[in-house]
Amino acid sequence: MYKVGFYLKNGKSEIVEYLDKLKIKSEKSKDARIIRNKILSYIKALELYGTRVGEPIVKHIEDDIWELRPLNNRIFFFYFKDNKFILLHYFIKKTNKTPKKEIEEAKNRMNDFIARSDKNVK
């Protein structure tokens, strides 16, 4: 069993905010409800099986970056330590190839998360 955490910037997670927006929309939109439930089920699969769950749920991107792949949503994450994954960044995929800028954003957030966690450990 793994733990899943969220990258926070200024105390907020864009992924949590996205899920909250989908929850509000899901009261009137079946599509929003389906997307939100799919994302939550993929996060649960990551908690239970880690990256071993494999495709189509999880895919290795490059270096330490992986992605969850619910529908056309992509959520980048990495393995931190102590059986913990950190969800970094999400975007809605519109083309076959993952845009480099999205991968770079995930890497920047990963490096920031690691740097901040190293400062907190003395």
C-alpha cells in the first residue's frame, strides 16, 4: 500500500482544486462526474498497486516522472520515498504527443518539492 500526496504551491494543489471544480460541476454534468470518478479510481489504483498497475492506468514518461492517464486527463507524479507518490501537475491532453512544456513543468515541481522537503529535514 502506498500513500499519495499533492504538490502544493502557496498552500494549494492545482489537482485538488480541479477535483473540487469537477465535484461542483458533477451535480449538473454527467461528464464531469465520470471524469472525477475516473481520476479518483486511478489515484486509488496508484495507492494500492503503485506503478505496477501498468498501462493504461500508469505510464512512465521520462526520468522519475510518471503519469496517470484517466480519459484525456494526464496527472504527472513521482515516487518520493517511504512508499509515497507525489501528484505534481495535470493537464488535458489534446494531441497524441505529450507537450514538452507539460513535462518540464512536472520536473520543475518535482525538483521544488524535493528541495523544500530537504530543507525541512535537518
